[in-house]
Amino acid sequence: MHVRRALLLFAIVLLLAALAATISAPPREREPAAPPSPPAREDPPRRADGGREQLSFSSAGEPRTRRLPAGASARVTVAVEEPGQVAIPRLGLTTTALPGTPAIFPLLVSRPGSYEVRLRPASGAPERRVGTIAVRRPPRED
């Protein structure tokens, strides 16, 4: 008698679970996001929020030089056409980048100089320079 009741209770629980699964809404399918467009190729740096300079590089085309005053805060973005590792060797900075997912470096350089931005493709192709950051002394205010 107790076994029958237990089996009946078990069957009712399974029935209710199946009913709940049927009634519940199916998960929404996400639409794939459109890949971001490559950054603009302007020569002068743009001011980003918070007074930070925005320096953009791309592995497409010829390497560009971007200028930055010494001591200025910057955000360096490097868009690539193929997966690889992006580095600023003189600053000891390295990160990966994918098409549609650029390498991003927060940067604060106080010493003037020339800093190459390099790409080492994951395909094994030779490493190449995609740009240079030219850090210059800020103009003197007398």
C-alpha cells in the first residue's frame, strides 16, 4: 500500500515537472553583434574621457607615428586583421589581439623617446612594426 502511494506521488511530481518545462518560455537566441569598425587613421591624438589621449593603430596599411606629450595619460588601441600578440617592447607591455577585438594598453610615459608598437602574428609570419609612439617633452610654460 505504501509503495503504491510512493509511486503515485513520484508520478505526480514527474508530471508536474514535465508540465512546468513545457509551459516555461524557451531561451532567447542572441543575435550576433556586428564587429566594430576599424579605428580611424588620424595623425593627431584625440582626447578621450578624463583627459586621456586616444592613440589608435592598425595592422592594415603602413605604420603610423602618433605623438604624445611626456607625462600624459593615454589609451593605446591596436586593431589587427589576424590574431596575434601586440607589444610595446621598450615599455615591457604585451597583450593578445583578434580581429574585432583590438589590443588595448593604458599608458603613462614620462620619459621622451620613440616607442615601437609591434605585432607578432599567431600564424608564424614575421613580426612587424604597426606604429610608433613618439613621446615628446611638453612645451615649457614660462
